[in-house]
Amino acid sequence: MLKIQLFGPTTVITPVGAVGGDALGGAKPRQILEILALSLGTPVAKDHLAELLWDGAPPASYLGTLESYVCLLRRRLGLGRGRDSAISTVLHGYVLDREVAEVDLWEFRRAARAGLGTPCPTASWTHLEEALGRVSGELLASEAYAAWAARERELFRTELVAACCRAASNALLVGQADSAIAAARAAVSADAIAEEAWRLLMRALWSAGRRAEALRAYAELREHLVVELGTEPSAATVGLFLEILSAHDAATSSLRPDPREEVRLLLGLLREAVAAVPGVQEPGSDHALARVAAELSTAS
């Protein structure tokens, strides 16, 4: 059994040890392995492999060169040749045999699909925890510049955010605030403008008694949206922010950080809100800020 790791530097765990880096035969043999692993169990035509390997402009003699790369890759992995190899020759192409190869990306997808398709929060969380545990680094980290690898990373980013959001939601339902925080943070790290993920992070932090951090999460989201999209948070996100802002939960008050931290955060949010009002000059001091804010709040 071959275990192929596409998260982080591409590595193959073989019965005799790990093979990675230059030991795979160089960039092109490594990329062949990666492309076949992305299509585990499905044949990939030689001309398609060549299009990806040479960025749409394969050399005239690509067929012989491609076949030599495959031979080198098989030799470096200790595999046989032809149709009985783990990298099997098929009509006009090659296929990585799913019976003898396991790919961490496909294991992530298997567990994530089970988690997303299970209505029970506890069972869903178990599957999603397994899926997220498979993510040990950036997908196809060995291919920083290949266009096909960038497309795969973008596709995976969407899958990862969905899995993280569902995991965070399930963790909140079963009272695991810390797990929810970790999953939500992973989601916003993958997509800084995913509002659902930020709302889950805000709720998880609030549930853990970390109100100031929940409010700070809103401020971070708003900054990302304004800078990257030129928009403000949605009504749902603003509503959650106001709910947290006005909440007084005695059960979690002993868990809250220094109240002075909340005051500093709230002053920062207030300053942003005042500065966003057309025609109002941003006050220089906190006293002036309070006065301007009071005037704006009472203006008809």
C-alpha cells in the first residue's frame, strides 16, 4: 500500500520508507504523481498530463519524455511496469490504482462527506474531526507556481471552509466551545471574508466567556470586508454583534478578561463607526469621541 500525502510537501509512504523531494525523480515525475493522485482511480490521458506538465505548451516529443518520467517515478517508488503497476498503464494514459494507493486529500473528502451528510451533531463532529485531522499543511505545497495546482487549492479551500463551519456549528451544539473556536478559526484562516465562519467564531468565543474577543472578531471581519470588497458586514452579522455587545451573562462574567480590554475595544469600534458617518471629522480624543457619538445618537 502506498500512502500519498498531498498536504504539505508531497511525500509517499512506501513499505520500505518515505519518498519525497528529489527522491521522486524531480519536478515533472513528482507532478505526474500528484496529478494522478488528484484523479485517484480515474485514468488520466497522456495528452492531458502533458498539457498540465508543460502549462499548455508541451514539446513536440512530449510522448517519449512523458513515458520516461513515468518509468523513473515507478523506479523511485519501487513499482512494477505496465497494467499491473500501482501506476497502471491504460489506453492512452495512466491511472493510480485506488486498491493499492491511499491519498490524504481523498481521505479528507471521504470523512468530510460523511460528516456533512450526517444529521446527528455528535456523529457529524466525529467524521469532520477526522477529516480536519488529515489537513497537515497547504495542499500541493510542492507546487507553488503551477496553475493546475492553484486551481486545486482554490477548490479545496471551499471544501475546507464548509467542513470547518459545520464542525464549529456541531461543536457549539454539543457544548464544545474550544473545539468550535478552533474549527471556526481554521475556516477564517482559509477564507478571511467568509461571514458564516466569522459568526461561528464570534458565537464560540462568546459561549466560552471571551466576549471581548468575540467583539474583536467582528472588528477584524469588518476590516477584511471593507478593504477587500468595499462592503460592510451583513445584517445577520451586525445583529449578532449587537446581541453580544448588549449581553450581560452572569454565568460567564467570571470568565471574562480584564474589563479595561473591553473598554479599549469598544472605543475602537465606536471610533470606526463615527468615522464612517459622512461629513463628520474623526475626533482626536476619547472625550471628543464620546461627545460626537452622543450627538449623533440623538440627532433626528
